[in-house]
Amino acid sequence: DAGRWEAAEKHIQQALVALPGETDVSEELVPRLEKAGRQPQADELFAKVFGVYADGVQAYPDCALLHNNLAWTYAELGRDLDRALALATAAVKMEPDNPVYLDTYAEVYSRRGQADRAVAIARQALQAEPEGGAHREHLERQLERFTAKLRADAHPNAPTPRLR
């Protein structure tokens, strides 16, 4: 954010060496690079993280986790949402009661502008997460967000409520 690109590039490379498939690296830094007008660097970083998961999906086509994580990365960065949907669908088919995978599936639909589907799937995710479960609070916030989006889509001139 301070414009020290050489130092930032060094830290990005260190992160990729230490955690080559860590989606948080791309989710955090790709939008910052794009905002700073450094699209080639953003694309390169995305491609590196994407490549780790894409290779994993190819090598292990029955691994729901790899499909889910790649779908989440696509969705969070708003890239190739058709591919994200295919990956999220595959993950949910493999593990239909996994609330984390259902959350990704809902997120993809939300990013595609299909808030109604996102709300329905977010409700499924919340039902699949046990009371006191590690993801419950996140899933509740997601459902609130998708529901607010659905309301805004239905009433585009109405004020949007502030979410916590």
C-alpha cells in the first residue's frame, strides 16, 4: 500500500515459497495489486496460487477440498465464476453436508448475482453446521449478507441496512 514494490515483491515471493497454495496470499494481495494499477503482477500471483490448486484438482479429481479451495479463490477474486461454479458444484456433490463447501457454493452464486440461490444454499450450510460449531458465526454473517443483497436486488431504491 505504501508503493514499495520491490520490498512487496520480495515478501510475496517468500510467502509463495513458504505456502505455495495458500489462498489467503492471493485473496489479500491480488486486489491490492489491482487497485495499485499493477495488473500483470496481480495476474501472475493469481496464476501461481491457482496453478497449485489446478494441478491438485487434476491429480486428485475426487478431492473435494481442492475443488472447494480453488472455487473459493476464483469467487473471492471475482474471476472465472463459471469455473468457480463447476468446482463448487463438484465439491458439494462429493460432500453434500459439508458446511464449508456449501458456504463456498453460496458465495459463488452471490458473486454471480444470484442472491436467491445464495440465500437458499447459505441456509443449508447453517443447518449443516452444528450449534457452537467453528463456522457458525461466519455462516450466520454470510446468510445476513446474502439476504441483504436479495432484498436490495428486489428493491433497488430502498436503503441498504448496515451489517455488523
